[in-house]
Amino acid sequence: MESESGTLSDTQKEEDGAEATSSPIVTVEGLRMVFDETVALDGISFTIDEGQIFGFIGPNGAGKTTTIKILSTLLEPNAGVATIDGLDVFEQPHEVRRIIGYMPDEFGVYEGITVWEYLDFFAGAFRIPRRQSRAVIDGVLQLTDLEELRGRMVSSLSKGMKQRLCLAKTLIHDPKVLILDEPASAMDPRARIEMRALLKELREMGKTVLISSHILTELSDVCDSVGIIEKGKILEWGTVEKITNKLQPSRHVHVTFHREFPEASEILAAHPQVREVAGNGREIRFEYLGDPERFHTVVKLLIEREAPIVTIGREATDLERVFLEVTRGELQ
């Protein structure tokens, strides 16, 4: 993939996991941003399909927040193009702001008002009619689990609750695209779990979400696709599975049996595309090097010997392993 290219060809998009029939709602092509002598973004390109959760991954200083601020119409790059739902981010910023919800990594809240008053203020800022605002605020409070805190002073909330309130404010105008920069950084473990559940619910509602996080376990559970950025360059983007297939063509497979079956190792070792067979009589792991469409030949060997198979499948992809393999730990 030509990460520094200013355009994306159809071939590039298909290689990186965007199907020919997909419908990108966010398109970034050749973004370049230079601060003084520091190249923050070096011609990055990627797309996000409508209704996806896209994880934006990279070390500190990689260019994540710069990209997010550009997409949120807060920065204008030196070069490149970015569109959201067909709207040019630089030429049509006011129209873009109506359809995006931006939650920065650092934010302030108005301390001297209640949770309800805070949301009511932003409902007015987004020009939601007064006759509709009460129902809108009630819905956002319910969605973000803040109903019981509607009368609480903002100043009395914990940092994690303030973060959730900021997300509620981000949702108040029902945006099509959410741009979230480290949305769970101040939350405790339970709140992080609830945040992941909320992101999935937002996806079911048809929202498209770009989420930046340095906690990879949070992203691997919810993201449809990811972009890995380092030193202002996109190193890889697409589904985790496609990136893994590109980096590690072999597949690690796990098989369990409902009773002891010690012959499994010998049977599997006889297949020319199987290696590193390990395990005991009830479960076994191995690496398959062949074409995915020919994997049935491995299963056939076991079935012909009447292996008592309970489950067989590829082991889950480790996003942290992919990140470490793609990046080099270099700083700007």
C-alpha cells in the first residue's frame, strides 16, 4: 500500500479491506501537515465505511490527534483532501459540523450548572427547537446512563462521569459521524466496559465512529477496521484480519475433542501444510500454511480417522501483536 500517495486507487482500496461495493462516509487522501519543521502528517490516506467503528492506533506523537482535528474542521492541512458524507471538510466546514460529533482528548465542562442545564445549553447551541429539546436530552441521558445524575452539579462529578457527560453532549444533535479522541482515558474498568457496549449500540443505530485509543484491548473488541499510524504515515489500514493475513499468512488453529484423541498430532503432522503441532489428547494447536480454501483437507484427515471433534477454528487475532509487528517505536 502506498501510504504516502495523494490518491487511492480501486486496487488499493480492495487490498486494504474496502470492498468495491462499500460506501465510504469518511475519505482522507494525501493529508499533509507541517508544524514549523515537524512533519505531523506525511500524505496519509484511508477511508471509513458508513456504520463502521474505525480504530485509530498509534504511539504518542504519531499524528492521531492532528488527523482528528483536521476531520473536525479545527485545523487546515498544508495539502490533501478530506470529505465526510460527501462534504469537503475544508470548503464546507459549517455543513460538516452539523453531521459530526467531536469529543477531544482534553475537554472542559461548565462546573457551575447541573447536568441537565449543561446539556440544555448545548441543545440550544445546536438550535434544537425548545419543544423537542426535553425529549432529546432525556434520550441522551438514557443512552449514556446519566439519568440519575440529571440534577447533580457538574462540579460534583468524577473525572470519568465528566467524560461521559462530554460524550452525551457530543450526541445531543444526533450526528452521523462520531470522532472520539481517547474517550475512555479517565474511566475505571467498569466504565470502560460500559463504554464499549455503548459504542456497539451506537453502531447498531447506524452511527459511524472514529475512535482513537492507546488501549488496544478496548479497540480489538469493538472495531470493524483499524488504521495504524506512526511518524505521520499510515502503515496499515483495513480489518484486523486482513492486516494479520498480510503480515502473517499462516493461521493458528485450535481444535478440541470431547474425549482423549492422542492420534491427532500424528494425523495433523502428515499434512504438508501443517507445522508446529502441540497439545494434549483433549485439545491441540497447530499452524496452517496453506490456502484458506484448502483448509478442508486438514479437517478431512481428522474426520477420516473419526476424530471426536467438538470445536475447530482459528485462534483470535491479537491486535497488540499486530501493532508491535507493524510499528517500530519511532517518535517524531
